[in-house]
Amino acid sequence: MDCSNSSTRDGLRVLDIPHDCVVQSPCKSGASPGLGSAIAQGLSPLTSARMPDHSSKVIVPRRIEEYHRQDTMDTLVPFAPSPTSKEASLLDYDPQPTENSPVGERFAWRIASGYFAYFLCGYGDGVTATILPYFMVDFNINFMTGSLFYAASTIGFLTGTLLLERIFQALGKIDRSSTRSSWFPLMSPVFSRPSHTRYTSFSSLQARHLGVIISSFLHGMFFMIMGTRGGFPAIFVAYAVAAFARSILTGSLNEFFSIEPKHLGYGFSMWGLGSVVSPLVCQLVIAQGVPWYKFYLGSLVASVLNVVFLTIAFRPTANEFLRERREVERERTLSLSPTPTVHEGEKSLGKKEPPNTLRVALSLPFQWVISLLAGLYVASETTSQCFMVTFLLTMRDANPKTVGYVTSGFFGGITIGRLIWGYYTPRGNILYKLALLTLVMQFLIWFVPSVVVNSVALSVIGLLYGPLFPACLSVANDMLPQDIRMVSMALISSSASIGCAVFPFVTGIILNQKGVHTLPYVNVALSGVLMCYWACLPTKKRNTSKGAGNA
């Protein structure tokens, strides 16, 4: 029976089909030939099929030209899985975006846990200068061998940076039908059948979650190894493990913090705050007669809390995980759309393998420019403070019971400087002027033989140096492609770690050969080169409304 009503709209014939309508015949006699006949023949197997229990509208074009025009007007999905498949359920699921999208859910908790993780990184990193004299006494090492601890950090950080992309690719492997992230992604290829390998996919949320868990656990191992007091080899391994952990952790969190550039400044200010607190606590513990290695054992409590905080905060929620899966499946669906036949001898225009982001980042000249700047900055920062306690003890006759607090003053200045930079990030570029003032402070340490003046000057240097590293990351975020952001920031941090190792090692050799009085010469030279380099650095203003301006 014919239970449809027709109307004409924009040159197209519209059939209104009410519910409970049964299609008795695909085409009535007298129907016009052409496209209508073709449609009828295609529908012939559906004779006596019952339509859904709601009214529907089917638009039938009168001419073939209108059919093609309508086909271009509508948004079509080239491939749709069966409604009963799990892939279809992922595509059909449409979670409501959160208020902070695309920032994600639990943003405040994740920022807070990231801040605490950076605090703990600084806590373990900032105590070296205070405790180095005790290393030299207990393990009979000199300046050159002591500086090898920084070389160990470089080895660990560089290894982590080179493996970062592969590690995240492995951690992000999931089953395409999964609706929750997995805790053990590397186990899936082992226990699944070979035929199931084609159903694997990638989740950046899962990779980030497992990455911060593993890195925080490894960083806790640093405190445990140091607490065993196993000698120079054990300390060397501990520094390498800690740096490897920091490379994975910063690779995840720097990209997360860069969503809002001010969080880069705040995050690294927490790193500086940890570097302030640890020398204070360590000096207080040692002054009470407690062995230095027990400071590291006591720090394990904070490491356990760090693992717990990151595990809970960065666990992907059901909504954001399914939203990510939906986007991935949509991209995969589009990639399966039919493509023109490629004849022999013709160049294929099919889908290409995604480029290696590490290779892409290394091919960009500005990546090398900004990485070299980060290396120079950290080299100057490290040499300014890592030998300063020894310099004051030897050249200024400082009090051994209080001289360790000088390092806290330096990192306190860094913390304040980064907090200020996080607030004033959109306010213009004055960083080369800060580098100039740093050079002035280095001259004060050189020419004024006073413990108080030298200590205050070192704290001011920390204040002026504080904004430089977050500014490097902000400039890279402005000028480098977004799709290589994680690897790019990891390379910058790795270059900083190389500078942290190479220049202190060279400085240690100089101090061994010429004496500790040559320390200001090295610091003045590094500060001068850094000032000139930053003044010549090309920058541009961020285009987005949340941008950092000229960094």
C-alpha cells in the first residue's frame, strides 16, 4: 500500500513515511525510469520490511544531477561498522564536553599533583651542593670525580629523551574495543592471539598516566639507592636513574603545563621551592649529628605520596577516555574511505606512515637554537651554585654549620623569580636585562671578599635566573609545531641536562688544576655568553588569546 505523502522542497521530492508503514512494493507501475528504477531495484530484497516506529523522511531527487548535488551537501561517513560491533558503540557514544575542554577533567587536581612532582624533583636535585663536601670526605673523591654526578644525570636524561617516544608508544597501546585505560599495556601483545594485533590502538591519555607512574616510582628509587650509602658507583647509578625518571616525567608534564603557559612558570617555581627546602632540611639534619644518608631515607615518604597523587590524578576518566577513543576511531574510519585505483607505475596517494617526531624535531633549526640556550642557562646556573659552598669555605672562611644555607638562598631566588614570571608572562621581554644584572652579581662575588655579600649576590642571581628556563619552554611552545611539542620540550630539557653535566665537569677540572679561586672566572664567562645569546634570540608573539606574548 502507499502510505506516504510527498512534497517538494528545494527541487527535491520529499516522502513523509509515518510509523507502522509496510513497504509492499518497491516501485509502482508508472514510476519514471532512471534513478528511481535503480533505487527500486536496490530495495527489492526489502519487500515487506517494516519501517521503524517513528515518522521518517526520505529525500528522493528527481534527476541524477540533483542526486550528486545532494550527495555533496550532506556530510557522509565513508565507513560505518555494524551496529552490533563495539566499534560502533564507540562511535555512537558522545560524551558531553567538560567545562575546561580541551584541558580535560580533574584539571586542578592534576596541576596540583604535577606541582608536587616538580617539587620533589627539585628536592632531590637541589641538595647536591650542600652534601657534596660530605661525599668528598666519605668516598675520597675530588672536584673532577664529584662533577661526574652531573655527567651521570646527563646520561640518564639523554637516554630517557631518546627513548621517550618509543616508551610512550608502548605505554599507550590498548585494545580498540576498550572502554577504560589499561594498567598493563605491555602485557596485551604477549597474551593475546596474533590475529588480535590488528585490533590494537593508541591512547595518549593512558601513555601519560602510566608514564608519570613509572617515572615517579623510579625517582623514588633514587632516594633509596642514595640511602644505602653504597659508594661512588651506587651514587653514580642513582643520579642516572633519577635523571632518566625526570626525563619521562617532564616529557609528560611539560606538555600538560603548556596548555596554559603560566603553569610552566609556576611548575618550575615549585621545582625551585623543592631545591630551597632540601638544603635547609639536610643542613638541619646534619647539624643535629644525623648521618647525611638518612636524609635520603626519610625522603622516601614524600616519594610514596608522589606516586599515589600522580596515579590517582592522571587516571583517565571514562568520559575523556571514550571521547579520545571516539576521535581516534573517527580518524581511522576516514582513513578507510575508498581511494582511487593506483595503476602500475603511478605514484600512490594512499595513507603514509606518521613521521617520527624526534626526527622532525631534530630537523628544525630553531630546535637546536633554543636547546643550546637551555644548555647554556643550566650550565651557568649549576656552576654558580654547585661549587659555591666549597668556594665560601675555602676562600671566604665561612662557617661550616651555616654555609649550606647559601644554596637555599639561591634556589629561593629561583623560586620567587619563576613565580613572578608565571604571573607576568604576558608582559613583554626583559630577560636579556635580567641576564645583564646577573653578570653584575657575578662580578660582586669575584671582587668583594665577604661571605654576606657573596651569599646575597648568589640569591639575587637565583632570582634573576628563575624565569629563564620556563621562558625557553614558552618560546619553543610559540615557535615550534604543536605536534612535536612533547618531544621538543624533552629535547630542551635534555640539552639543559647536558649543559648541567659538561660545564660543571670542565669547571671541576679547572678547579683541580688552578684552584677554587678560579670559580668566579668561569661564572662570569658563562653569564656573559648567556646574556649575548638571549639578546640575539629570535622570538615572536603568541597568536592565541592565552599566549605568553613575547617570551
